[in-house]
Amino acid sequence: MSNNHVVLGRGIPIEERVGQLAEAWLRDDRGGDHLLTGRAFFAVYSWYLWSSRRGVDHDTACAEYVAASYDAIGGGDGWNAMLRERAVCESCWDTYRLENIGVCTGCMRYTCYACDAHGSCAGEIV
């Protein structure tokens, strides 16, 4: 199972998923095959920035793993290109640029800020 699938899976909190992936990445000598891409990267990086702004102190392995994934997508240029991509809110079906939509840390659905949280999911929109 790829790391993207681990992130996009459900059942355990995102911080635990990322922690497990960071540990596996370190055990495999920081292999590039473990790094995140696409929606999984968007979800993890958005969560990482959101939680850091809220005062969460991420451990070194997590910080290095997220930074390596960021570098692997092309750094700032890759992140900015990703933010210009379009995604559909999976609640109202309107289309937005990624920079204007959030992702739920629980169910990994793209959700616009007008729809916000979706009742049965304990995740947070980041």
C-alpha cells in the first residue's frame, strides 16, 4: 500500500498516520518512494500548516518528512502550482481552486468553506 493510500485512508487520526509514515521513511533511509503526492500531500501539508499555526509542536521526524515531500513536489513552485489546480467540493459539487477549498482530516473529502464540516465525520477542515 502506498503512502498516499495510508494518508487517504480512514480510521486513525491524521497525526498518527503521518507519524507512522515518517517512521517508515526514516527506517528506509529516507527513500523517495515513501514521499507524498497529490491529494495526500495537499491534505498533510494543509494539516501541518494549520496545526503549526495552532501551536502544535511537531516532532523532528514528522517535520523532516513533510519538508522532504514538499521538496519532492517541487518546493514553493510545486506548491503554488498545486494551489492553482481545481477541485470539486464533495458536499455541494461546486468547483474551486485548491487555494480556496479545504480538505477534511477525517474522511479526506474536499470541502468548501461554505459547506464546512459534514455531520458524521470527526475530522477538521484544513
